[in-house]
Amino acid sequence: MREWRRAVVAVVGLAFAADRRRAWFAVVAWPICGVLGTFSSLWLKLLVDGAAGGDRRQVLVAAGLVAVSASVALSGFFISLTAMTRVREEVDREIDKRLIALTGGVLGVAHQENPEYLDRLELLRTGRGELADVVSALSSFLLFALRILVTSALLVSVFPGLLVLPVFALPSLVLTGRAQRLIQHAEERTAADQRRALHLFDLATGPSPAKELRIFGLESTIAQRHRDLRRAVDRQIAKARTAAAVREAAGLLVFGAGYVLAVGLAVREAAAGRATAGDLVLALTAAAGVRDQVGGLAWTVGSLAAGKKAVGRYLWLVDHAEVVRRDAQAPGSGPPMLAPDRLADGIRLSGVGFRYSADQPAALRDVDLHLRAGSVVAVVGENGAGKSTLVKLLARLYEPTSGHLEVDGIPLRRIDPASWRARISAGFEDFVSYELLLREAVGIGNVAAVDDDRAVTRALHHAGADEIPDQLPDGLATPLGTSWEGATDLSRGQWQKVALARAMMREEPLLLLLDEPTAALDAETEHALFERYAAAARAAGGRSGAITILVSHRFSTVRMADLIIVIAGGRIVEAGTHAHLLARGGLYAELYEVQAEGYR
């Protein structure tokens, strides 16, 4: 019951947050208006009894009540239907807004790399319409429940034995709820396959994979795999729906037997003279009403059961965001602190470890490291060594599973995440190609200066991308991408330079993270860029203690760093300057020589 209460409160809160006035009418006024139509059975009884007894006044009053009840119920239905449709649309938008806020508001990105989370999010994303439907289902449930209560009272007033009729409705309600759970379980079992099928669909229809699909002749393979997955999913869902339909039909058969029994009882009483003709009319019309109302109530129970699952997924995301937020704070640390204006000592990592999930090996383990204020630090190592994981920990995209990080002696967990991220900047190998105006695609690296052409031009210069605006038809105002009419696509190297420029929009961040940001550029261009970065970083470091972290697989680039860290198997195995590491003759020297040999 606690879960049901929380689900109802959540969905009603969504409705009233989306459109308070219409939600009030749709959720409360519609059931009240709808109940008025239920009294038509009573008015018909009065009309028939008045006609049989020759009471003209009673006939006129009853006829008027029938007309008024029908008019109010019908007009209320159409007005409420319009309001409900609008509320559903507004709730749908409210849900989208909250899903975006919740997903983006969760600290870090670890949840977005968790298969269980992604499965739940996919069910929530594809089934968010069910969340909006819960509002109308809840209103309909109140309507049908009130109608059954009123109708039962009317039946009992003329034939007390007919009170048994609503009892025959219970199996239908129970079996409908179980039927919906069968369908929900099937959807949950197939969530991962549905996500895979969506991925295959995106591969088959998206522009980026098109080249490889054509060259490798993968079109039919991808299409076949998509069909096989969809068929497997559809078979499981169809099987569950068939089983659900059998249960729902069984419940309605039980009620049908009760309905026949009730009608027979009413006819027998009337034939024996223990009831008036009006009583019989009331019994027949009210019993028919119960039949329709039970069918409607069973439908709404099914909708609410399906909706409760959708609401449960939504509340799970709300709870998950809260748990992550709470866990991200140091125990007993008090309110979050702001990031410092400058670094004096730097960033220290003590015994830091991280694993993506309990069933995977540690990506980092026992990392002890001091990143001195004002230094340029290079991180090298083979693929999968843990370099990018280290970068994400520094950006607080992940929380360490062991150990801790300190910024000038202050635990990073005590610093407000938004404040910390406002003082850092980053460029990644897996950059985003924002299909915006060039000015915006660069400027969003510092949203406050997104319309400042001088700041954007300066960032492009720092990224070695001065030529890009000159090569585009409308300069900084050129729309980028392939999805829009009049837009211009860029080469991968140009897109990477735009991403680098975006990272340069924040002037003198305390921490600049460059994780393979020039992988699409040639070695000579990369070397020239990082010489410029290193010089600028040292100048900024002298003013604010800023630290620059450079991850690169090109050893000719990293040799200019003040400190080179070598990671292997999730551990720091070497650290020092280029000359020191070469003289040591360890892993760095080995990798350097192998790469240098390739350029000879």
C-alpha cells in the first residue's frame, strides 16, 4: 500500500505540476459528473412507477431528472475528455522535462554505463506514455468505483439480494491485475533485447555507420539480426498477452454468471408481486450498468497496474539520483564548499581505486599521486590501462570506490560538483559533434560567452583552428552537420578541432583535461598544438596554479610535460620526466623506443 500511495502521489503531483486547473477538473470533476448518470436508473424507476400509478407530476419530475442527469453527464464527459487530453499532453512534456533533468542531474556518468540502469531507462523512455496515461486511468478508476458504489446502493434499495452482484466482479479485478503483471514481466525480460534491436535499427538507418555497412556488405546482416530480435521479443510479449487475455476472459465469465443470476432474481421477485415494475426496470438497468462499470474498472485496474510499474521506474530514477547525490557527499562533512579560486598545493590522490561493477576487475587500484599546482602532467599507457578512468575521476564523472582525492587539502567530495566543474575544462577523443552554428558549437564550452564572437575566435585560435570559419560559407554563423538544410559538414579532424576550441572557451580553468583530444589529427599537428598548450598552461599555472592533464598515445608529444605518469593494469608503474624515464629503461622507455622505431 505504501508503494501505491507513493505512486498515486507522484503521478497526481506530475499532473498538477503540468496543468493545475485542468488536472483538478480531469481528476476530480469528471468522476463527480460521471456519477450523476448512474442515477438514471432511479429516475427511470420513478418514471415507470409514476406512469403505472397515474401520477402525472412524478412522471414529469422523473423525466426532467433523466434529461438533466444525461445532459450533465454527457457535457461533463466531453469537457473532461478535452481537459484530460490536454493534461495528458502537458504531463507528457513534464515527464520529458523531469527525465532529462534527472538523467543529467545524476552526479557523474557511471550510471549511464551500467547495463541495468540502461535497461530501466529504456523501459522508462519507451513507456513514458504509460506515466501520462496513469492520470486518466486514476480518474477513470475513481469514476467507475463511485459508479459501482452508487449502483450497488440502488440495487440493494429494491432487491437486497442483488448486493452479491458486485462480489462477482472481484475475480475479474484480481485476474486483470495478474494479467497485466504477466505483460510487465515479459517487457522487463525483453528490455535488453529491445535496446539491442533499437541499436541495430540506428545502425541500419543512421548516417555515420552507412559507409561501413556498404563497404562490408552488412546491410542484410544487420537487418536480419534486427528482425530476429524483434521476432523473439514479439513472441514473448505475444505469449504473455495471450495468457493475460485468458485470465481476463475468465474473470469476465465469472461476472457474467453473476449477472445472469441477478437478472433472474429480479424477474422472479417482480413476477411474484414483491416488486414494482419500476423496481424491475431499476434492477435491469442498474445491473447492466454494473456489468459495464466492472468492465471499465477492470480495464482501469490493468492500466493502473501497468502505470504503477512505469511510475515505479520513474521513482527508481528519482531515488537513484538522490542516493548518488547523498553518497557523493563526505560523511558528516557539512554543506558543500565552493571550488578554490586558485591552487596552491595541487591535487592529491591517496589509495584511489575504481571498478565499474562488482563483477568486473578494478580499472584503477591503489593510486597514490600528487599533481602539483601549475604543472603539466602527461598520462600514457596501453589501451585499457585506466588512463581515461583517471581523467573521469578528476572531473568527478566517477566517484572512487576506494581511497580519496583532495584539492589543496580539501576532500573533493566536500566541494560542490557544479562549482568544481565550473572551474575545469576538458576535451575528449570521443567528442560530441554538436549540429549547431559554429559559434554555438564552440561557445557552449562557456555558455555565458556563447554569443561572444571574440571569445569564440580566440578559442579557435588556441585550438589551432583559425582557418575553419574562413572555409565556411557564413563563418561563425554557419550551421554544422548533415541533418539540416543549408548546413555544412566538417571532416573528423575539423570536428575535433571544434571540440578542442570548445575546451579552450574557459580561460584559465584550475584543471584542463585533454584525453586523446587530437587523435584524429596527424602527429605533426598534434605536436605543434601541445607545444602551444604546454606554454599557455605553464603561464596559466604561474597565475592560478592551474594543472593540465594530457593523455596521449604519441610519446613525441608528451615528452614536454613536467611529469609523465605511466599506467599499466590500473596501477601507476612509473612516474618522472621524459629524460628520467628514458634513463630508467622501464616500460616507458620500451614503449617510446617501439613508437620511435615506427617513425624511422
